[in-house]
Amino acid sequence: MSAPRANSFFLGNSSGVNFSIILSPVDEKTGKSTSFPPFSISSPPTPDTSEVTVSLARNLQLCLPNATDCCTAALCVVETLQVLACRDSVIVAHLLIQAEIYVNSSFTGSVSESATVIPNQAFQPLGSCPCDLTAGACDVRCCCDPECTPDLQQLFNESCFSGVFGGDVNPPFDQLCSSHSMEYIPDWFPFLCVQSSLNNTPFLGYFYHGSISTPRFPSFKIPLQISPGRLFTGYRQGDPIMTEENEYFAIPQQSMAGQCVGNAPVAYLQNFDVKCLTNLASYKEGLPHDVRINSGTGDFIQQNVIYRTITNMDKFKTESETLHPAEVPCQNVTFAEHYTFIWKDKNIEHVNVTVFLGSLCDGEILTQRFTVIFQCLESTTPAEPFENPGYQVGKPVRAANMNASDTFGSLNIWQPDGRGLCMSATYTPVLFGLDSVSGCLLEVGINEDCSLLRGNVTEKLDSLIQATHVGKRDNSSFSDLNDWVEIIRLDPFNSDTNVSTGSLKGICPDIPANLNIRIIFATVGAVQGIPRQEVLAVQISYSTVIWQFQCGLICENSTSFLPITASVQFIKVPAQPPIPLTRFQMNYTEFDCNRNDVCWPQLLYPLTRFYTGEPYSQCLAKGLSLAFLVLLAVILSNPWFSKLWNSSLV
């Protein structure tokens, strides 16, 4: 027994049975004990089984000065108990309990309402023992806790908290003369080291009296609330469009996982075209089209909605699970929604919506389509926002096939259907700035030839890349070859690679099942504050796997699936390569300002380019003025100047 309470069970008829507890042996003549134990016993009457509870009837708090009814030591109770069950003064059962109970270190007292005086953290640490978290009780493993007696500290003396949390609030710093924490101590260290007590530690300098700064939220979390008397400043590219109720204007969009999210906000000047699968059971209506949209200036725009009926529903109904008798319920639902936002500068002028309706029956799968196009007010066709020639995140990457008469090319990844088979999978273009992974399943038989399988997989992967060049910019011209970068292809097999033919049935090594597309880009400038991003290089490589046929008990006349994937990774690099380190910087690291506290190149810090507190021209002017005053003081203090001055006065 190590807790203040222990439970046991008395099996049998407990009627007329009395339970008692003693600490010493029973006198055979009197049947009584002379000890008065600090334990209590309880047993609710039940017909067949009785639960016996033994409880400690005393306080387990450690004694404080001038306190009673408490524990004087950490090991508060050490007793051997005997529980007796008697019927008509006859012992019918007994139980021995060894009780070793320690003090309770949790705080159960009342907290004082008096305010705590917090010291000035600029001159002394906030707390000398940060691990002392409980008032009036000993915190385990906190050796600096004054409530922990030496007996309690022996229980965790070998596992005390270390560092600042454990009470070492003034650790020795590297610049201290008595400190030897640095692995390499330079020769000049004894002349420039600091001789000081640990109370005057530089760690106190980490305390700042800083002002409260306004946090910066991501663009989709910026609250666009309109307060009375304050005009709305308009939208910026990427800001969420708001409604009259100060909520996000949401249209279903595709997430990074490939699923459609119904409450995704529409971002300003970001076009998209998504397709979402749904059925009659999971169909949900979106925002009503009578919701007014915030124009960006505090006004609200009503949507211009045109409703049309779908005539050819085969383009939208991709699959039918069962045949539909006449009594199958059907519902008139939305098949497609096309939004056109007419914008000018930072405001929305008009919103035109075309809604296509059709009938969806139970058991049918519907492919909904949602498109959003931002069209400039001064143009009749959708134009690039702010005429930025660079790529914008979410726009398709331009590709060209310079070896064909028709130079138009494509750079795609898979968009699988419901079953995920490569046979029925469609293509979707690679979108700039969005890393993505897609794949499909290729049906393979057990008697598949490994060479033919490699060729089939390579052909499937090569069908995604119908291009030889990729456009550097979004407005790259097909007639100018300098606007394009050639795709670097790393073939899965070359003349130096030994490809295993696969002698075992159902096992083929070196299958190029993974296509890796790496696009390197950089930010080369900005147009009206929007970054201008260009593609620098494109590389295509393959990763091989070992394919093994998977089957159950019977493998004959069965097919297995080989998953093949295509991944796209965008790598951002600096527009200009960084300046390489000199041999002096690599060998003499003590002059590196990023690795050492002493930085000799920044000796005249206000006069260098590292100082950004003031314009460089002002710093240079102040430096020259200071140099002139120093030179003037040197000239005036020279003896020959006094002689020249005296001779001029005569």
C-alpha cells in the first residue's frame, strides 16, 4: 500500500460480518489490540461480495514551522496492517497490508491574493529557481526549491533539472576570464577577457523594453473589416474577397490533397478552374447568388446571375452505379458555375455568374466544374494582372516542342479517375509554384516481359512531357528561342547502365516507375510590387523500383497493379549566385562575423554598409565631419602651429 487508500474484496456471505483493522497482534485472552491506528475501514453491505476500503485518516503534508497534524519526514507512514473479518467474535478471514506512504507534494492550500513584486529583469533574473512551480510544496527534481528537505532531495538528487530551469540563472559566459567553455581560446583572450562576478551577467541584456507591434497575418487571414469613418483601401493580389456580412466569398476549390473544399475563399486576381466529384447523397449547395460582394471601396455589388440548362449531361455524369428505374429520386442541382470578376486597380466593378443546372439522380456520380476569371475593365479579354510578364503562383507552366512544326507543347501530370487506372486517367497541367505528386495504376500480368514492361512504363511517363523547352516567362514568344530553356533529360537507361532482364517469373528489377520534374526558378524583379519570377532550368529524371507480382492463393490468369508516379518540385534560387568565400575567409574563421562575437571588419560599424539605421549618405557625411574635426584637433595641438600663429600676430 503506497497510496492513502487501498481496496480489497470479501468473497462470500457478508451478513453479520464485522471488519476491523489493527496494527499489533491480537491478545488471545481479550481479543483486542492496544494500538489506535490512524486508518479507517469501510465496507458497504452486499449479499455475495463486499468491497473493503482501507483509508489513511491523517494529513500527508510536510510539516512547516509551527505546524501540527503533518508529516515530519518524507516517509510519513510505515506500518504493517491486519484487516480482520469476524462473525460472532470468530475470525473468518484476515488480510495483511504493508503500508509505506510518502508525503503529498501537491499543493492543496489557499493561494495568497497579495500581488507578487516582480524585480527589474534588466538588473536581476526574474526568478532564482524557475522550476519552483508549487507554493508550499516540494517540486520533484527541483533541487533549488527551498521547500525540498534534504531527505526529499535524496530521492531525486541524481536527476535534478539542469540549466536555467534548474536554478543556474547566471551561467558563466564565454567572455569571462575564468570561463573555459570555448574549445579554441585565442592568444589575445587574457588581455581582452572580462573580469566580473556572475551577478553582472550579459544574459540580462536579453531583456528588452520593446513596444507592442501589430502582428502580420497571412493574406487569407487579414481581417478586412470596415469601421465607420474609415474608407476601405481596396484589394491586393491574393487577398480574400469579402461579402456584405464581412465573411469570405467561398467557391469550391481543390486542395493540395486533391480533394475539393467547399468553403475555400476566392483570392483577388487569381484565376482557377476546378472539377469536383459528388453524388446526390453528398451534394451541398454553395453560397446563394444573392450575396452581395464587397467591391473594395466600401460599396457592395450584386451578382449578375444567368441560369442555363445543361443539354448534354454525358460530359458531367462520369459513371452510373446502377440502372435507374422510373421511381429513382432525382434532383435539380448545379452542374457548373462560371464567375467573371471585372476589376480595375484594386477594386471590383462587376461580377457576372453563369450557372448551369441539370438533373442528378440517385446512384449517379457528377463532375461539377467551377471557374473564376478576373477580367480587366479596360480589356475585353482576361489579361495578366498588372501586365506582369513573370510567372504567378497557380498559373500553368508554358511548354514548347521546338522539334515539331507545331511548336505548342505541354507539361502535365496525371489526374486519375475514380479507380485510378492509367488507362482512363486524364492530364492536368503543371502549375507554377505548386509542388505536386500524382500517379496511376498500371495493370501487369504475371507473365509480363521485363523489357516490354520497362518500355511501356517509360512510354506512359514520357506522354506527360510533350515538350523540349519550357518558357522562362509567362509571355515567352514561340518565335524567340532566347525566351525558352531546354529541358534536361536524364534517361533511365544509357549505354553504361547494366539492366537486369529479370530471370524470375513475376519479378522485374529496374522499372522506371517514378518521374521527377525539377523546375528551378528565381525572382528577378518586381512589377508594381508583385514579384517577377522566371524559370532558369528544368530537369527530368527517373527513379527505378523492383516490381513483384502480388497475388493471393491462385496466381494464374490474374493481374497485378504497378503504381507509377510523377512528382513536380519547384526550387527557388537567388537571382545572382552568392559571392564565393575567399581562402582567407575559409582558413581564418575568427574574422567571420557570423561565427564570432568579435568582428574586426565592422570596427567602424557606422561607416560601413552593415549599418542600416540611417541612409549611407548621412553616415558618410557624419564620418567625414568627424574625421575633419579630428584632423583639425591634431593640427591645433602641434607646436609648429602655435609658432606660426604667434608669428602671424606680430
